Amino acid sequence: MVMPLFDTASAMDASSAVPLGVSVPRADSGGTRHHAGARANVACLAPGVSSLDIVYCPPGGQWRVQTLPNVTRGVHHGIVEDLPYGSHYGFCPTPDRQTLPSGLPAGNGNGSGSQPLLLDPYGRGVDQRDGVLTSVRTATDFDWGSDERLRLPWRNTIVYEAHVRGQSMLHPDVPEELRGTYAGLAHPAVVEHLTSLGVTSVQLLPVHFHVDEPHLQDLGLTNYWGYNTAAFFALHPGYATRAAREEGPQAVQDEFKAMVKALHEAGLEVILDVVYNHTAEAGPGGPVLSFRGLGDTYYRVDGHGRYIDTTGCGNTLNFADQRVVQLVTDSLRYWVDEYHIDGFRFDLAVTLCRDAANEFDPEHPFLTAVAADPVLSEVKLIAEPWDIGYGGWQTGRFPPGWVDWNDHFRDAVRTFWLADRAAIDTGGHGGTMAKLADALSGSASLFQASGRSRLASVNFVTAHDGFTMNDLVSYDRKHNEANGEENRDGHGDNRSYNHGVEGPTENGVILARRAQSRRNLMASLMVSLGVPMITAGDELARTQQGNNNAYCQDNAITWLDWTMTPEAHEMLRSTKRYIRLRKEFLAAQPHDFPVRDEQSYLYWFDQHGQPMSAERWNDPHHRVMQLLLGDDGGELAGLVVVNGSASDVTVTLPDAGRKNPSLFELRLTTSPRHKQRQGIQVASGETDLAEANSISIYRT
């Protein structure tokens, strides 16, 4: 049956071009999802079409078509009388409209054949059935109780990067129907692991609605990481429970909000990894899902109309256009206001700050808009400070209010403990201590020019993209064959070290050395100044079998294995200890440590307790150093001892009494010389020595 009804509002239409998306008309009063009226104001930015239709279906009704009668600065808008919550809808350019049959409209495709039904760029929900995508109108009411954002200071933050699905898929204490879901992440067993570990902020890989690339579908794989966003205001329903998915987008939203509420109740912030640099529409010839069908103003093009790609994904959102800046800031504000999100990590953030000349601008209008926004300026803002375009590496150049993923820290720590160790074990020598010292001290010079302190550095050794910490110490080469690209994908420069055998081994000596190196890496992360980030599962010695680009592996390769092997138990125990000592040390410092350079101090000594000389800093054969750090107003100071040499050394602790007469008095009196083994060792209190290897932390 062909639908006979094509409505066009009269000239008396009282619609508004703002806000974009579907909203309650200004003349109408608000209401709950169950009692609000069906009238809706519909507004869509579509500068590339002359006339735009909304194709919609009320709950239990039939599909209808209505032309949006008004156009204001490229925004098509109108009043729709019967579009209650739960309605499915999409947009279609009027001149290209096909006769639509009853039932679902034509599916989204590549632009050939029937015109695709376009998703609302501001749509709050997306439904995907039988290969067809539709936007869904949802309500905003939810019983938050007293929940609000936690507003934890950066100094006290420890980030835990996790995947909603992978975190609980194999957890034995999570009911099967909740595993791999928003509800599963909020399960008490998972929450207890996070709180007992000591992390403060859970950073989730993308939860915006995303789709799988065609080449992955051909291989029978999925985009597990989710960096292929198709809707910036809608949740990905695939991470909800089956019950919520069957009920629809409203139930998916409620499940996600309940997850945020549960994590907040446990004292855990929720940070979202967001992908605003490109969309799932890929390059020319890619699927037409939303933006491309509404006008290429959304994408960056050159003077010949060809796409400029600084993301490696075929297209790049055009942040030189104020409407794109508005789209992203509106989306961010929505997630903060409606979902109580505590912050965001921006994938390929440099792309968001490229001007009309395609150059990175630290004063870009997007950055200015965020800084001036009373909501967004108060949440955590984390930049992945690079993209693949010209001048793409910008670590240290983002403005105040932002923190950067510090790849300098990652490379320095991996090189010192792994690549250098590999060279030493084969008869060569490693590098100097200088880069490691800079990393441990927060890379201050890297962030100084942008007016930021050491707390602008997000320190990490691993992330979702790359080897796990266990694989760093177990593989020299990547093993990405399961990705279907003949191992061509993924980074080749990993600065890893397998300690003599590639992959799994039962050699006890090698296993002990690998365990030592894992502790070296984790302890370096936790004693460093800045903001540490742990990748989920590193605290359990998780492996991805050498895959360093597992973006398409929705299986046991990426899911956390909760089997408590001796290696997992030892690594978990050590990680908890390092985090506890970090927190105890910071709690004994003034609230603004280490920002106040005039009162905070870092002193460097050699193994004999003497100040480090220029000759020592530049000598690759000298791989032992001591760092004394603290604050004049602090209750205690810390001493970090690093031994990166191939042999045991005897370390003389420095005389720190010049800063604080009582500092180290008992330690220096009873044990002025301490036998130190290679690796990292952590000590707490006056006599309690923790098990690890050769970074030691002393406190009084």
C-alpha cells in the first residue's frame, strides 16, 4: 500500500530554527515522556538541499511524510503535529523523494538507487532493524536523585581506560544477561574491582552510535572500538542489555544513565572517548547516512571540492565552519547536562582545531567556544594531540583547561625499561637517564609554553591502541593476522622487548624478568608527576596475543580475562600498592602541589647521593638516579630510586636534611646504604619494603 498522505504546513507555521533537532514547541508546555503532547518543533541544518521532508512514524502508526515549510539560514524547520516520544523518523530531500511503501522506508545506502532516509544529526536515539537506520524521539526525564558530576581535581585523578563490552564479558560474577553491557559495567562486582584498585575516573571507549565499515562486514568482523560515529547525540544500543534493546532507545538511555549513577555513587567519574573528527560516511562513494545527504558543508574540502582527510577515515569534519563547531559543542553540552558526564577524551583532537587554511590553531574558535561555555569549561577535557595531517603532532600546544595524552612519556618509559634493556642484554648499551627523568617529572618544559603545568600531562604507557602492558614485555613484533590485513596494520615502532622468547613461554627465568618489567612500567607510571592513565586489564597482566591494533576483535582477544593466575594476582597486588602509595604521598602535600614551582621541589642525585652532574646526565653507561620530591608545606617528602643497569648496585641515599631536618632521619641512621636490584622497588613507611624491583619510594 502506498502512503497517500504528504503534509505541508501552512504559512502560519509557528516553528523555530532553534534548537536544532526535535523539541517541544516553544508555545507548548513541557511534560514527561508519558504525558507530553505529540506536537514537535523539527529543525535540521541542510544547506545542500532546497526543500526537506521529514519521514516519520508515531508509535503503532503508519509512516507519513511532511515537508518542512520554512528555511532560515540553511535550517529547514516546521511543526509536526503527531510526533510523540518513541516516534521513528528521518529526513529526505523533497525533490528526490521516492514513493514510499508502507512499513519501513528505504534503507540507508551508498546513494545509488532509492534515496536514503537520513538520520537527524541531532537525533537523541537511533534504531537499527533489518539494516535500516532511523532516528527516534526520546524524552529526557530520569530519576537522578542527588547525583551530580564529581568534579575531582586533576591532581587526584587516575584514569582507567575501558571498553563497556570488554570489561564484563568474561566476568564470572556478572550475570550472563548483563555481561558486555552498560548494566554489566555498573554491576557491584565490576565496581568493586575499580574502587579496590584505586582508580578515580573510568574513561569509556566510544559509546556514541557507530556502524561497521563495509570492509569489516565483508570479513565477518565488527568495529569493536567504535571509532566510526554516525550520530553524535545517540547511544550505541549494542552495549545495552537485550531487554533494553528490545524496548527501544529510551530504555537504552535509562540503562546508561543508571550506569553513570552507580559509578558516581561509588566515587568514580565517567569520561567519554568522543570521535568528532570524522563520521561513518567515509570518503567519496561511502554510505550516505546523514550529513552527506544534507550538504557537504559538514566536511572539509579543497578548492576543487575534494575531501581533505586528516583522519585516515575518508572524511574530516570542517571545524572552520561555525555550524560544525555548534554541532559539536551542542553535543558535548547534551552529554554533560543529560547524562552527567564528567569529561571527554577527544580522538585526533588536532583535527578539531584546524583553521580555514588547515593549520592547527591553539586559539581556534572551537577551543574558544569551549573555554567560554559555562558548562563545558568545568568538565575534564583530554586531547589526543595529533592527527595524520600536515603538522599533526601538537603535544603540549593545547590551551589552559585541556590536558594532553603525553606520547613523550610513553616513548621515554618504554625505551628506558624495554628497548634499552634489550640492547644491554645483547651486548650493547642503553640511552641516558635524561628522557626518563623528564617523563617522571611531568614533562614541565613541554607544557610550559602553553601556560600549563605538569598536570597537563596525561601519562600513559599503554592505551587501547597498541600492545597491552603484558604484550609489551612478551613480543618484539606485532601479530595482527586476525585482523584480515596480512599483518600490515598497526604500528611497527612499539619499543617492546620479549625478553628472549616471542610470545608465551614456560621458561621461569624469562617469566620472572617479564613480571619485573611489567612492574617497572606500572610503578614508573604511578610515581610520575602528571595524570596517570591505566589501560583496562594491565593490572591483571592481560594479553591480546601480540595484536597491537585489535580494533575489530570483539572476542576473547580484547575482553578482560578475569582468571586469577599467579601472574594476574601478582600484578594486581603490585598495581594496588603503587596507587595507594601515590595517593598517600599526594594527600600529604598542599592542595596545589606540584603546580607551585616556588615551593614544590625536585632534586636529582646519583647512586652515591650526590647531585647529578651534566656528565652523569649525558653518560649512557650511568643508569642509576635518585629523585627527591615534595613541597615546603608538605607533611612528608618522597625519594624515588631508579636502577636501570644490568647489575645490582649499592645506593647511598641523599642527605635531605637541608630541606627538612627530620626527613629520612631514621632511615639514614639505621640503613644509610640500601642494596638495590635492577627494576622497580616500592617502599612505604620506615621499614616496610614492597616487592618489585628498582624504583624505590621512601617517605617519613
